[in-house]
Amino acid sequence: MAGAGSNAARKLGLALLVACIAACAPKPQQLALENYTAEDIFKRGELELEVNKKPKDALNYFQEAERLYPYTEWAKRALIMQAFTLHQTRNYEEARIAAQRYLDFYPGAEDAAYAQYLMALSYYDQIEEVGRDQGLTFQALQALRVVIEQYPDSEYAKSAILKFDLAFDHLAAKEMEIGRYYLKQRHYTAAINRFRSVVQDFQTTTQTAEALERLVECYLGLGLNDEAQTAGAILGFNYQSSPFYQDAFNLLKNRGLSPEAKGTSWLATVYRQMVKGEWL
């Protein structure tokens, strides 16, 4: 029994020794990569990404190029490619971290504008995935504004402007969605607050015409004819060819009313500003 126990102990000790050696030994890939130049490792990453379509393998090569050859030109290029590859694989948070590292290390580099653009995209590309949470939309707008203002002559500025407008419109559309829900429930005051926000804060978006028409509906529902008529007047001046104006006109006409500015409400102020150009 003692011999059996001794043999078992010896086998266990050997197994632990082998495991320890295996854990401490460098991986074959690490040994191999250390024998290559930074350029070779970087180009292997490009090959995996563009030809073999293996972004995870490509990411590993880009990371190793930066790790093995820090503070080199290839390390700089590898870092921006990490951000790009992570974004391509929808690892948005990690992509932002890599892009921010690039901006921290190389703020004046040629690809700084692209790093900032990738940061903006990492927010923008998630807008439709987050449901009613608009936090990422605001972050996308902030990041896109940085591209537009700090890199106005870059090749990414035009795309950033377009995406900024779309993200801004997205916020307005969400306000409209909530406003329509309240209107359907006849919660007119709550609906008015949403539509008012669109008219005042998002008036350059494609949602403004409908917001004004919905305001006509809401104010008529509350019996506030002056406000309804004023909303109709603003709508008619700015969007006379819109089907929303025709709907608003018919709603007013059915009540014996017409689109014209009346009263001293917030809409009257908007009318003076937008139609008469009186800002004071």
C-alpha cells in the first residue's frame, strides 16, 4: 500500500511539473512573431483582415506589432488598425478605447481625424440598437461635432456632417414618436411638450412640419384656438406644399377657423421670429 501511495505521489508530482513547464513556456506563435519585423507582423495582420477575412486573427497581429515594437511607426499604424478592426467586428467600446489611445499618443498624426471619426461611428452605429435610450445619440452628436470642428478639411468632415444631421433628426423622431403616443391617449399637454421641443430645438429637421400639424390637433383638442391657428400659420408659411399643412388647414376649416397668428403664446413668438424675422 505504501508503494502504491509513493507511485501515485510521484505521478502527481510529475504531472504538476509538466503543467508548470507548459504554463511558463512561451507560445509557439509568440516565439515565431519575435523573429519577424514590425512591418512583417503588420502586413500579416492586413492579409488576415483583407484577404483571409479573419478579423480576430488580424487584430491579434496588430496588437502584437504594437506590443513587440512600441514607439515605432508600425506601432502607430497598428493601433489605428486595431480601432478599425474592433469597429468592424462591432466591438464598439473596445474600438473607442483604441481610438482614444491613438489620439492620446499621436494627437497630431495624419490619422488623428480618422481616429476621432471612428470614435463617432462607434456611437453612431449603435443608435438603432439601443431602443429608446438616447444617450448614445447625444454622444454620437458630440463626437461628430469634434470631427466637424477640429478636422474641417479632412476627408471625414463631409460624412460627419451628414451623420450629424441624421442623428439630430433621429432625436427629433424619437420626440415625435413619444408625442404621437400621448396624442393618441389624448394626453394633450404631454404631447404638446414633445411637439414643442421639436419645433424649438429641432426646427431644422424633417420632423418640424408634422410637429406643427400635431400641435394644431392638440390645441384644438384643448379648445385653444389661438394657439392652433398660430401653429397652422407657421406651418403654412414654411411648409405650404406639405401634406401636413393640408391636414392642418382642413382641421381648422372644419372648426370655422383659418391659419393666422393670434395671441401671445410661445407659438406667437416663434411666428414673429420665423415669419417676420423679429428676434427681439
